[in-house]
Amino acid sequence: MKAYQAMYPIATMCRVLKVSVSGYYAWRKRPLSARAQADAVLGEKIVELHRLSREIYGAPKLHADLRDLNIRVGKKRVARLMQVHAIKGVSRRKGCTTSWRDRDARPAPDLVERNFTASGPDQLWVADITYVPTWTGFLFVAVVLDAWSRRIIGWAMATHLRTQLVLDALEMALQRRRPHGVIHHSDQGCQYTSIDFGLRCKAAGVRPSMGSVGDAYDNAMCESFFASLECELLDRTRFRNQHEAQLAVFDYIEGFYNPYRRHESLGYISPVNYERRMSAAA
């Protein structure tokens, strides 16, 4: 009523809404309840945390942020205040991708069989390639992800789809982690079935593994990362060129996903914090 008092008389609005004029003015003078005041403070904090998450987090992850700040509230209250402030998390679009396979190449056996669990670091790596559209063409992104912590340990970006792209991503992972007998699981794309990639895996003591052709579920963990990248960055941004996209993808992986992005499967902590916590516990 206060917002419309310049357009309509208070008495008329009270009569239409079936409230007394004296009751309306008494309500105007009455201070906010303790609950309403607490909601106002909490709502401001939720808006701030949502902004810090790059406007990505929904109620469960914002609830985890509040818990880390020793603010004890229920998830339903967080969801209600998000609705009040007209903020929401991003959601993934469901779908699957396929790969180009060299029919003359011999794929590696499937050593994973959709079981993407690992009891420690550098036991199972998953890898794949995606593309980022820009106004001047595609940027191709290859990643290597540690199934134990969900951390992206190797990545490479280029304007081509040659084998060198996945070799560069693998090389970064090898330099960072120096594994022994790790399984490297991918699809049957021609880059992963190439002779050069197979020779590099053999030299590094990496055990190649490949799922079936065109089945996203056989590489579901890497597909899950690409789904997050798509809905949290690519769907919300338009890039003028490949260089601009490259900087944005780098910032997403190393500036947000690895150090800060919370994962439900990790107990709502980030990959980096998960590795630190597990190392401290060990």
C-alpha cells in the first residue's frame, strides 16, 4: 500500500483489502520482528555469497557456505530467502556427446566399466575434449580429471583437434602428479587411439582405458565436468574470439572450479580443499 499511496488514497486501498486504516498505520509504526530482522541480515549475506560464487550456487551450496561461516540455518530458509531476493543457481542441460573414431585404430580395453570410484589420488584419470564457440571459430579444450578428488589436473586448449591437444593435457597432468600405473580413461576419439598418444602412455607407465563409441555414460565423470563448464560459464557468456574464451576457461578451471567450487559428492567442499583435508587426515 505504501508503494501505491501516490496513486490511490490509503482509505480506498484499506477498504478494498478489507483492513482498517488505523490498523494499517499501526503496522507502519510497528518495528520489524526479530525473525524479520534476522531474515534481512541473512538475506544480504546470501546475496553476497551468491555473487562470490559467480551467481552459480543454488540453495545446497549456499547453505554449505553459511555453515563454513558458522551461520546455522536450514536449507529451506536459504531457499526461501533466495526466492525473496530473486536469485537462483544455474542448472545443467542434459544431453550427451559423441566422438570421432579412427576405424583403423585399435581401442584400448575398458578398465573402468562405469565405476568411477578411487580410494586415493592418481589411481584413475578421466579425459575428454569439448569445444567452446566464439564469433571467430571454435576453441577446443582437452582435460584430464582425477576421479578421486574431481580436480582438473591437466588441460590444454587449441584451435585444432589434432593429437597434440590431448598430448599437451596429458603432459600437464604427468608433470603435476607423476603417477605410477594410473588408469587413463577416455572415449574412442581418434586423438586417444592414435599411435603417438599410445606411445606416450606406454613411456609414462599410464594404462589407457576406453569406453564404447558414442556412449556418454562410459565417460560420465568427464561429461559431468563439461556439463558444469557449459551451464556455469559457456551458456552465460559470448566470446568474441578464441583468446577471450581461452582466458575465461583458464579462469574457470584454475580460479574457481579447482580451488572453490563445491561438489556434493565431496561433502560440499572443493577439489583442492578435499585433497588437503584427506592429506591432513592421512
